[in-house]
Amino acid sequence: MESVYLIRHAKATGQEPEARLTDEGLRQAEELAEMLAAHHIEYIVSSPWRRALQTAAPLGRAALQHIHTDERLQERVLSTLHLDNWMDVLERTYTDEDWTEEGGESTRFATMRGLEVLGELWNRSERTAAVITHGNMLSLLLRSYDASFGFEAWKNFTNPDVYVLKKQPGDETSSYSIRRIWPD
């Protein structure tokens, strides 16, 4: 694998696993597929949550690729409780990777499950892959490759958003470059 396109789903109706894309989000998913057509995506893996799958569908059709699902790409659950202060809770998880709210998942654990998927992708024979996931998971994955991605970067993400992670050729230390390619 040479490049992995890390994609946040298009605009959705909510945050629950069954939330659908809005009409605007459906149009965005089509635009995303058109934009990525030039990148010759050879493998697609998505969170099983509906909004991610709906974002992936046009890309799968355009690239003539099956969409694989992987539960490790689903969004991190901050808590099983309703949190009026969820933004404060989320911000704290970027500074204390092991902290959790009741029923929630730590930053460390969520990052590990996402990185397992990326580790498997880097070992595949295809040259390019697309990963469709959610905002917090996207920020955690990017942060693993560049520590500057944190809470503020997460707040600046768009729906959708796309970053390309490229393995640097001939680099035995496996360094990577990150570049945002989704136009605002």
C-alpha cells in the first residue's frame, strides 16, 4: 500500500449509528466519488454505521470496488450517558488518553483499534485504499501520524473531509506525509 485516503463521512442527520446522510450529504458523497476517481482507489473499507456506508457507496460504484466494513472504524463512544458537556468531555480525552466517562471508550483504546485497521491496510498489495470513518476516529488516526492533530483540528474538520496519508518511498523508517485534499 502506498496511499490511504482517510475520509470523514458526509453531512448526516445525527450522531447515532443509524443516522442517515442529509440530502446535502448525499450530494457530497457523489462529489467525493468524482473527486477520488482520479486517485484510482483499489480497496475501500468503511465503518458499518449508516452515514459512513452511504458516503462510501458512490465511491464503491465509481471505483468498481466492493465496500468492506470494519467495526473498528466506528465512531468512539464518549459515554453511555447523555452529556450536556460533551464538548468538554471530548476535549479532555485529547489530553488524558486513558480517561473515560461512564460507558465510554478511552482515546488510547479507540486509537489502537483504528490503527489495527491501518496496519492491515499498509500490508495489502493494493496501492491505494479509502477508509471511511467518523470525525473523532479520523482525528485520532491522523494524530497517530502527526501529534499536532488534536481537539482544535477536530473542531475544524468538515463533513466530508479527506486526508491522504502517503508512505514515503524508500524510507525504511516508514515515515508518512499527510495532506488534506477536500476542498472547502
